[in-house]
Amino acid sequence: MLSNSSDQPTQRMPVGSMGGEMVLINPELTWQSLSNEDKGRFWLVAVRTVGKKMLPDPHWQNLVKLGLAVVVEGSLILAPLGVFLLQHVVETELGWVADWL
């Protein structure tokens, strides 16, 4: 009997294996798959980017590898995918603030 890849059981791929596509496909899964340390780093880069204060590159390669941040002139800033994830996280993780106000 012949088989092809569609006969194989579906496997969840690690976030980094698809590059930035996983962020666009499922930002919730991407956010959940980040370690607490990477989440903290992401927030720090996001706040510095939004505040237009460049963060000297601390060599957080995991954010760069996932496509969430880029190094520009020696500083780490959010990449477009990082901005997309930030928007999702603010809407979901901080949505209670809007309800509270």
C-alpha cells in the first residue's frame, strides 16, 4: 500500500521551524510557547521600541530567530511580526484593562 505525507498523523511543529509564519497563523500558540524569560524580553523590547528608545542589542537571539525582533545599527527593535504579536498580546492579555476602565 502506498502512503504519502497526508497519511501521517499531524504533528505540532516548534515555533521557530516555520519562521514567522507561526506568529501570523496562531499568535496565541506563539505567545504560549515562549518561555517566561522570552516573554519578559519581548515586553522590554516592545516598550523600548514603542517609546522610540533603542535597546542596545543584548544578544537575545531567540527573539531574532523567531522573527519577533531585528538588530538595527546595534540595537534590538521589534520586527513587523513582533508588532503583530504585540497587538495580539495587548488585546488578549491586557484586555481586562479596557473592561476595568
